[in-house]
Amino acid sequence: MQSNLPILLFLVPFLASMVGAIVGWYVRHAARRIALVAMAATAGISILALFRVLEIGSLHTHMAGWPPPIGIEVLLDPLSAFIAATIAVVGLIVVAGAVEHSGAELPRRKVVYYPSILLLMSGLMGITITGDLFNLFVQIEVASLAAYGLVAAGGRGAPRAALNYLIIGSLGASLYLMGVGFIYAATGTLNMAQVATLLAEADQRLVLVGGLLMVGGLATKMGLFPFHVWMPAAYSRAPTAAAAFMAPLVTKVSAYALIRVLFWVFAGGALLVDDLLLEVVAWAGAAAVVLGSVLAFMQTDLRRLLAYSSVGQMGVVALGAGLANATAMTGAIMHIANDALMKGALFLAAGMALIRFGVRNVDELARLRGQAPWTMAVVVVAGLSLIGIPPLSGFFGKWYVLSGAIEEARWAFVVALAVGSLAAVGYVFRILEPLFFRPPDTGPLAREGNWALVVACVLLATLMIVLGVGNERLVTVFIMPALPGLVP
Amino acid sequence: MTGGLPAILVAVAVATPFLAGILILVTGTRGTEVWGHIAAAITAAAALLLAPTVMAGETVELLVVPLVPGLDLLLRVDGLGLVFGLLASLLWIVTGVYSGGYAAATALANRRRYFAAFAASIGAAMGVAFAGNLLTFFLFYEALTLATYPLVVHTESDEAFNAGRRYLLFSLGGGLALLTAMIWAWQLTGTLDFVPGGFLDQVAGTTLVVLFVLFVSGVAVKSAVMPLHAWLPAAMVAPTPVSALLHAVAVVKAGVFAMMRVLGFVFGPVSLAEFAGPEVLAALAAITIVIGSLIAVRQDNLKRRLAYSTVVHLSYIVLGAALVAPFGTVGSTLHMVNHGLAKITLFFCAGAIYATTKRQNVSELTGLGHRMPWTFTAFTIGSLGLIGVPGMSGFISKFFLARGAIQAGDMVALTVMLGASLLTATYLLPIVRVAFFPGTKALGGRGGRRLRARRREARPALLVPLLITALLVVVFGLVPPAFGVQYELAADIAVRIFGGGQ
């Protein structure tokens, strides 16, 4: 069904970013207010759109009225609507919660910070809703440019981390673009749906090379092992407000893009290609689950630890996607939302710990002990969800991916998930041990973060509980319709 | 039976301890124990009120919420669950009183955290007891691990942290094996509901064997079967009331309870007859009994000695269940209760001794029976109960365990059981002897008079609970109605599992 609703998801943050940048120069605090209003509007629209999609089916917009293959198609199906709603809601909560962070760390740069966040948001939304392979590249670049800038705004070591991120990120984007070129050569179109129908007749050599390049590019963006190397430095050096926004969202949207390309573009094509691609993704995911979690366990820097944890959690998503049965896919899609919630809460908390208590390393978390009860409680919930303790939402993501692996009798993947979970126990308790049981190295420094942060953290933790306890509804109402039709 | 008052009672029994935990955290700086006492009373009352319905042969069900399509968070109370639930909730009342006394006597720090975690642990144990399917069971089993972790590391020493890490690694690792087994079983059979006699009858061959290994290694951690026992002695670094209720009753009994659930309600005698799994498990349990006893004899630290004794007696229960014989199951069920009563008494005594005299090694207890006669009388009763002297509750359960071994025709198991009772005597009775009869040298002359003159019993809050549990050891061994009820429940469970064949 034709509708203009999808494109609003991109346009609202995009235009607000422009307006905020201009108005912000002249009016103090305007940038922040515009950003919060725009984020709230985007979240509202995304929820509205999600329920409309579930009610009446997919919504399409042909940009400027041109139908594909000439025009760009914007598409909200149950999957993109679910991801868009997740991203928009978590984004809103995080930006609202990180007001104090940005105020403390970027006192005179708020004017740039908020428009950059909005630009990043518009890019993420664009990635989610686009139905066009080349437009996907453009949106990735929009999001990435904003992200590079946000990382570079951080303190010591940030420019270097941003440069790293820029180089590796651009490499990923170029890989993807080259892949798109091959696919265009093979099929003569860039519209995802059309490519999918034409792939079977296309030159399989071109399709194979194109597919591998595209998967490689997207894997870089989602921080999939072994392309994760930009992530720990970027997220630990970025300003905490920016990290709290990027860590839960950027890699998650890229993971979605990978699923979109794998199952809506390639899985309709030749069996050889999609089997090979899926196999590569699954093994990379398994490696990420193990190594990401083990590396997380070995970190001393709190935010590096969290970033490596994301590498592991994205591995779970990739593994679920690579297994490609309905059960594992359910887990993969669910875990995108899970990690967004968990990392949102944890990076917000980590930012608060840095700004108010000067905590950089995990061991220093003892300073929060007894001083920040709400944050501590939220960290417990998010941490246990990361380990996969029922009935928190993180458990169910692992449950479905593990189920999918057992269904296929892929025991190596079962072992990988188990090892990853045990390593997660290790790194989560490295956080919880000082937070609750170790004596602090100095006297009380400060109190809990401001009410906005507390509310944001508590909201995210509540969502983890709600999505866990109500998981049956989450699966039947939101995720099952979003599964690609071709898997049984 | 679903709905109605019994279902509400089930919800109350499981939810009350968790609510108490939250209340303790949120409210008071003072009187933190009061919430615990109230919750303990409510929980135990709910469990007791459920007893008549369950003993009439009905099961009470409460569907909480669907978690996965086709798989619910489901509470269901049957005989076995009731036994464990009653044990945990009733002993929580006494331990609550004891904890208060112990905290006062040893100036325990961080009491809010301590009592909140304690309450949550009991809630998790109640959930384990009343879980209606494997997923619900798993949920509370993991919750139990996490709720007891703060208690293990309570002293915040390096030793405590090492013990805590080991505990987490073992327990959550076992949890992963259990999770895998559970998902696989679900895919094979489409159900995870506990059924007396098992639900895996469609599964055969290698798959069954691998499932058995996964399931058993998952639950063998908490039931401390060697070589997965190492966390338990290490966890003795926790305050003594924790060792008493959790590491002698709630946590480890959740382990053996899980073992009985897995063997009787997931696999069932028919499936277990198809392969050698139960024999291997029985052999492991027998080895644990022997080696554990030998290690216990060599421990000087009283709590560690008791911990190894726990390892041994848990394996008695596992062995009884692994015999796959009706009387073995009866014996296991009874020993779950009777070992709990005896061992909590012994730990209470150890704690009372430590809180009063700061002594924690066996070698320091010489003549102490004259200073703390009541405590050591209770210790003697607990020891005799554990050894299985006729007239004590332990005798009855060991009697049925032995009968189970005869029924299964397993003479090795019989020998191990009887022999290990002697070993139990060798590591417990010397303590009694040196405490009461330190020899003429120590008692004679001025020293002996001083010993008697400084008679200083433990404070009442410590003494009363341990006397109550000691009394229970005798009551369940001597008073026919008491052990009659116990036996009826246990026999009913065995009948259900083995399908009428006594």
C-alpha cells in the first residue's frame, strides 16, 4: 500500500538536524529542544507506523512518484517497522537520558552535537526503510559521517579512534558499494525486490563476488568479527553521550541491513550463493560470540568491555541469521532489539560513572557502591540479560538462536553459544563484583545521575523485563510476521 | 486442579519471599529481619495449607504467563515438590531466627543485602519446588544460583570472591548444559511438562544417551556429585546460617530434587532401562560417597568437614534415585528431608560454637561440651541422625535406601551405603567424644574446674533453633505419625513414577 508515513521517519530527524544546526547558533538550548522534539516525533511516528503495518500490511513510498527501477523505493514491512520502532524508541530514551552527559562533556559544542545525533538518526532510519541497494549505501554514509564526527568530539585519544573508525568504516562502505556494482552489472537494477527476482538468471560469478563484497561491507559496519576492530576504540573514546547513542543503535541497524540483504535480496537467488553467504555469516557469528565475549572479559576499560560485549552479541545475531531457519531468525531479530536495550542502559550508566565518579576502569566501579542505587539496579538487570538469565529479554534471544542451532544439529554453534555465555558470566560479574562487593578506593565522590538519566535507565531495564516476560506476545505479534517468507 | 484458593496459595508461596527481599532492600535500616520473619511465616503457611490438597492425590496448577509459544511459566505442586517446598519454607522460619542471632553475635555487616538475598534464595527454591515444567524449573534454578551468590561472597574477602567465581562458573555452566538438553528435548517431544514416569519414551539410541549426559551434568553441579562438587566446600566461606540453610538444604537439595525430577519425571524408569546411564550415575555417586567420606575425615575445619559430609549424603540421595527402584526413590525422598534436618542442626551448632567462642576447627573443640552442653547435645543428636542410628530420622531414610539397593539387586550400592555410615560415624563421633570426654588430663585439676566454671552457652536466638531442629531429628525418627506422613508422601511419589508397581 502506498503511504507517505515511511519517509517521514527519515525526513523528520533529517530536517530537524538542519533546522537545529542553524537555529542553535542563535538561540541557546534550542538545539537540544529541537532534537528532543524531533526524536519524540520520530519515535511516535515509528510506533504508529509499526501498528499500521501490522494491521494493513507493508507501506511503500516511491520517492518523487517515480516507481522503481528508476525511482527509489521506501519500504516499511513488519521487519523494518519493528526495527525502526526499536531504534527510534531507544534513541529517544538515550538522548533524553544523556542530557547531563552532553552538557558535562561538550559544554560549548552542544550546537554541533545535537544536529549530528539527528543526522545519525536520519541515516539509521534511512537504512532501515530503504528498499534500494544504492540508497542503502547513501544512508550508510550519512549515518557514518555523523558517527565519525561524534567520535572525534571525544577527549584524549578520540581523534585517533575516529580516524581508525573512518578508515575502516570507509573501507566497509566501499566494499559494499563495489558489491552493489557487481549486482547492478548482473541484474541491471538496484531495487531490492527486483534484484531478488532477477538473481536466479544472472551471471552467478558476478552474483557471488557481489554478494561476498556486500556482506563484507555490512559486516564491517555491524562490527562482525573479524571486522570489529574499529569498535572498542571508537566507543570508549567517543564522548559518553555519543557512545550511549551509537553503541546501542549503529551496529544494530547494520545487522538489520545484513539480514535484509541476505534474505530479501540473495536468498531468492541461486542456492549456491546464498548457502555460501549464510555459512560465512554463521561462522563469523560463532567466532564473534566466542572471541567477543572472551575479549570483553579481558578488558579493564569499562566501555571497551561493553564494546567487546557488543561484538559478542552481534555474533549471536549473525549466527542466528546464518542458521537461517525460522527459529534462529526469530532469535536474531529479537536480539537486535535486546542488545539495543542492554547497551543503551549500560553505556548510559558507564557515562554517568565517568562524569560523576571519574570511573574509567571496571575496578573503579566500587566508587558507585551505595551511592547510585538506581543505576546499580539497572546494571544488574542489563548484565543478567546479557548473560541470558530468564525471564529477561536477553535470555530469549539466546534461546531462539540456540534452538535454531540444535534444530539444524549444528553442535559447533551450540558449543560456541555456550562458551560465549560463560564468558559473558565472566565479564558481567567483573562489573557486578566491584559495584556491589568491593570496597571503594576513595570516599564518596558524588551521587547518582540526574533524574532524566535515572528514568531513562529504568525505562530501558523495564523494557528488558517486559519484553522477556511478555516474550510470547513479542514473538507472535511482532517478530513472526517479520520473518522472511522463504524460510519454513 | 487449576484456579481457586490452592492456586493462589502456590502464587503466595513463591512470590512472598521475593517480595520480602525487595521490601528488605527498599525499606528499613533497622529491623531488616522482621520482613523475613513475616514472609517466612506466610510462605510456610501457604505450603502447609497446600499439603492436604496434594496429599489427597491432586496436583495444583497455576499458569503464570506464556513465555515461548507452546511453553508456559507454569507452577504445579505435586508430592515431590511439596516435600521440598515444605522443607525449605519451614526451615526458613528457624533459620530466620538463627540468622538474627548470628548476625547480632558476629556483628555481621551489610545486613540488608544479606537478608534480601536470603529471602530471594528461598523464593527461588520454592519456585524450583513448584515448577511445573522444565523451563519454569530452569528459570528458578538460575535465579537460585544468582540469589545465593551475594551470600557466598558476603564476607568480601579474596577467598570469598574466589569461591563465588567458582560457584558461578560451576552452576551457570551446568545451567547451560541443562538449557541445551531442555531445548533439544522440547524439539524431540514437543513438551517440557514434568510427567511422572517421564516424557522421553519416543526418544531412543544415542540421542537418549547424550540427553542423559547433558541433563545429569546440568543438575549434578548443585547436587555436588564428584567431579562437580568442588564449589561446595569452597562456598563454606559464607556466614554459617547460609551454609546451614542453603548449602545443606535449599541449594543442594534443589540439586538432588532436580536429579529426582530429571530421572523420574523427564526420563522415567522405562527410558532409563534402555541404557547404562543410571548405572554410571550410580557408580559416580558411590565413588563420591566413598571419597567424600575419606576427605571429610581429614578436615580439621568443622564447616569443611560438614561440607564434605553434605557432598557424601547428597550422593546417597542421587544413588537412591539412580537405582531406578521404587524403594530407592522412597529412600531418596525421605533422605532429602532427614539429611536436611540433621545437617542444618550440625551447621547451626557449628555456627553457635563460632559465634560464641570464635573457634572453627575440630581440634579446638576439646572439652567444649562442658561449656556448651545444649549445643553439643544437639550436635550429638544431629550426628547420630546422620549416621542413621535407629530411633533417629536418618535411620528410616537409610533403611529405605538400603531396601532400594536390595530391590535393584545392587550389592555394591548396598555395601557403599552401609560402609559410608560407618565412615560418617568416624568423622562425626570423635567431635562428640573430645567435646564431652576430653580425657582426665584436660578435666582434672584447676584447668577442668575452670572449664566447667566458664560455662557459656550460645545466646537463645542461636540455641532455640538448633534445639528445635535436633528435636525434629528425633521426632521424625521415633513418632509414628510424623514419619508416617513422610513415608506416605514418598511412597505416593514412587507409585506415580513407577506406575503402581510397589
